Amino acid sequence: MTDLPTTPRFGLPLLAVAQAQKEVTHNEALALLDALIHAAVEAGPLAAPPEGPAEGRCWIVGAAPTGVWAGQANAIAIRTGGEWRFAPPRRGMRAMRLTDGAQLRFDGSAWVPPGTITAPSGGSTIDAQARSVLSTLILHLAAQGLLISG
């Protein structure tokens, strides 16, 4: 299917005029869309594919992938039809990592995890109420995957 036209953002295959077996191209595009819309990945970035991956699951490929993932740095690896499909990330793309709930963001060269903020401590003037509010805010932001509570 490499000679078929593709979409400009994610390289989804497009149907061609008078194309035979259009269902193959259509199904390929649907498989990629299924993985990329509201992207949720099992884990990552990983250098090597997981053992015994389940159908329909996705992972973020690391910067120096090995094995069947070689040459697919930073892509989203999708297990469908007993094979690996890869979707290249675009700058600004986000994916939720299911292992910890973090919202990863692709900055154009790497997947970036949320920042870490620690609960307030120390100082010469202690305001218990302000610290409580800040700690609660940190917990809520961490629960949304927007930062890592430290």
C-alpha cells in the first residue's frame, strides 16, 4: 500500500480511484484511527516490544528501539491483526500512559512526561491553610495526569 495517497498529518491511507480491494485500505485507516483518537498507551517509551502483546493495545516506542521496532523511534506502536503498525507522532500530540495515568506530550523530538511538583515545606512563616490548598491542588493536577506529585 506504499503507492497509495496518504493524509498529510498521520499518513492514513486514502482510497484511490478504481482501486482494487478498497476494504484493505479502509480497514488500515480505521485501525490507525482507533488507536490514535484519545490515545491511551500501555507504557513507554520502551526500546523493545512487550512479550505477548494483546490485540488493540498501544505502546510508545523509545528513542533507540530494537528488534521489530527498529527504525520506529518515538512512534506509537499498535498491535492489530497479529502485527505491529506504527503511527509517527506529531508535535503537540498527547497520549495517556495507563501504567501511571500521566499525560505524555510529544514536543517534536521526544515524549515528555508531566513535571514534578513537591508539596510545600520549610520556610520561616508557615501558613497551614495555604499549604493544605496547594497540596490539594497538586493532588488534583496529578490525578489528571498533568504533573507528577513528589
